[in-house]
Amino acid sequence: MLTPEDKAAIVADYATSEGDTGSPEVQVALLTHRITYLTEHFKSHIHDNHSRTGLLRLVSRRRKLLDYLHKKNAQRYFDLIKKLGLRK
């Protein structure tokens, strides 16, 4: 699960300026952490369909944020994708 210390570390790593918590980079990084956690959760809890619905919502939200970032600033998009390791 995402502890306050983990969240603060992620925000510090991906913030574009001091005190930045709402930029697309920070939001995508936090969503990626939650998606990774849930993916591992499903390896041992195969029949947890309610959480699987939540996972699909998180993936959709991340996709929308990435599309927005790609449309606004392609270089920031490609830097974020590379830093998170989302695409090959």
C-alpha cells in the first residue's frame, strides 16, 4: 500500500517545481505505483473482482493523463515514459 513516506518520495522525484503535487507527471507516477501494487495483489487474490474494477479505472485515468501530457508537451511525455519504464 502507499504509505505517506512513499507518496512524499514519489512526489519529490517527479515534481516539476517545489510543492508540486498536481502536475501530470506526479499524478501518473502515483497511479503507476498503485497499479503495480494491485497487479501484485492479484497474483495471490485471483477472485478479487471488485478491486480489479478499481484497477481498470486507475489504468484508464493514467491513460487519459498520459494522452493529455503527450498532446501538451511531447518531450515531457517521452521523458516520463522512459523514467517510469512504461513502454518498451
